[in-house]
Amino acid sequence: MSEEKLPESHGSAGHHEVAAHGDPFADPGLPAHEPRRTDIDERAAKRAERQVSLMFVVSMLATIGFIASFVAIDPDKIIYVWPLGHISEMNFALGMTLGLALFMIGAGAVHWARTLMSDHELPAERHPIEADDELRADVIDQFKTGAAESGFGRRKMIRNTLIGSMALVPLSGVVLLRDLGPLPEDKLAHTGWREATEAKPLQLINMNTNLPMKADDIITGSLTFAMPEGLHVHDEDFQQQIAKDALMLVRIAPEDIKDDKSRELGFEGILAYSKICTHVGCPISLYEQQTHHALCPCHQSTFDLSDGARVIFGPAGHPLPQLKITTDEKGFLVATGDFAEPVGPSYWERAR
């Protein structure tokens, strides 16, 4: 490289002053200005321009990757990623692509500012907070000067790739609106218990022991949690299924059951209710034995399990759905159909 292309050969004198009389704060001045390679070498400037443009192009590709991941990847698929462990493949892909898209825009802007925009330091005198006409005109003039020095209009490659990357990034949020459409179909209206029929009932599996239950296993005043047979903790979609299928079993003396329909859906005082609160979907786990009240720990919605799980307190809008249960020829508790109503919170298409 020739001597005239070296930054140190183009340095300038610094600006140094001392404290004025009666002013304890000295003006530290400015160090000698050293131009950058890109200021004196057009080849270096072009190279920096290509680097910035490449970052913006990578941002655009990452945004396209975000959209493709959202559309193509199965949301229930789990993968192992070291050192994160087992995580959702879709969440991992969305996070990596969107993070890369935003990072590349920021990195490109920083590299642009540090290598191609003007880096001259100018002292600014203190001034009143209120801006006068002269100051406002000066700000506008500085804005125009900054726009000119940035090369935004002259460096078309940077300008076009920046506009492209900034225009594509919002699409990451737009494609997420796809889930606001009618994609759930009737999935919210049914649970895994829909596979149960009179001819082929589903056994109730104890969630603590993973074993089928008999009526004698549930004592009066106890609360037990169950799930349908065929559902396993290690299934990829277990969390999604159990969020609808979880059961809460309680045994109440038949004479203490106030609701006749609820008594008919149960078996010898054993009642099977959805464990999912009808307010915002929290799992219910607190039970008061003497009053037969079940309490949601999130927002204190309280349900009377002896009276069809009627809401007696809190923000929940409707009772807990009840599952019809009986026993098979071996004495195991089984379900013969799905809930009569959708479980969990209300939604637009729900009847009530």
C-alpha cells in the first residue's frame, strides 16, 4: 500500500484548551483526527459497502427463512439441540432466523456508520433548552448534511438492500396472523376422549402411577387426576393433548350430590370433571373435602363439584365439563364418550 493510503499520514492537529479564569471545568479538547481507510481509499470504501449490503441481504434471507419455518415445520416436532436439550424445532428455527434477521440489520447499520459515514467530531456549545428559529434551522441543515454525508442517495447498493431488509422483517409478524383464521376447525370442541364409545370405552389412567383405576381405588373425599389410555408422557404432543384431556376425579357420597344429571354421569359417587379451569385454562388442583369445592389457584375461581361443578366464586364463566364414566367387565373405570361441552375457556365459536 502506498504511503498516501495510510491513515496516519492524513492526521490533523488536535484541539486543546485549558480552563478559563473562574471556570473549574477545563475544555478537554479533541484528539487529533485520524481518517479511516475508507475515507482515503475508494477501494476500501467499496469493500465496506459490499460488506454492509451483504449483511442486509443475509437479513432478508433470514426473514424468508422465518416465514418458511413457520409454514413448513410441524409445531409438535421436538429435537435435541446441545446444550439446550429437547426443544421445539419450530421455536428454535423461528428464534434463530428472526434473531439473525434483526442482528444483521443492526450490524449492517453499525458497520455502515463506522466505516462510511462521516466521523468528524465537532464541539457543541451549551444552549438553552428552548430552541429558537436559528437553532431549528441549524438542526434541519445538520440533518441534510448528515443525509448527504451518509451517502444514502449515492450508495445505491446499501440503500436498496437496507430498504429490502427493513421491508421484509415486518412480514415475520404478518405471517403469524395466519393462526387467527379458522385453522383450529373443531379441535377446540373435542378432546382425546372422543375416541371412547359404548362399544369401545377408554380406560382412565392414574397420572401418578400410569395404571388403570378401579372404583375401590378412589376413596370418599379424595381427589385423583387421570388421563385417557394410549396417552404417554413421552409423546411429542403430550403437553398439547393433556391440556385438554386431563381429568379430575372426586368421590362424593351419593346422597351429597345435588345435581341429578351429574350423579347419572358418574359411577357410585365418582365424578369425573375436566381439570382445566373455564376462565383462562389453568389446571385446577385444590380441593376442599368438607364443602366439595375445587379452587383454581390462578384467579381463585371456585366450583361446587357436588352441584355439577357450578361456579360459586371468581371470574370463570361456566361450570367444568363432566365426563360420563362407568366400569368395564374387569372393574376398571372407563369413559364411554367425550365431554358434552368444550373444555377450558370460552372462545368465539363456543355456544356459551
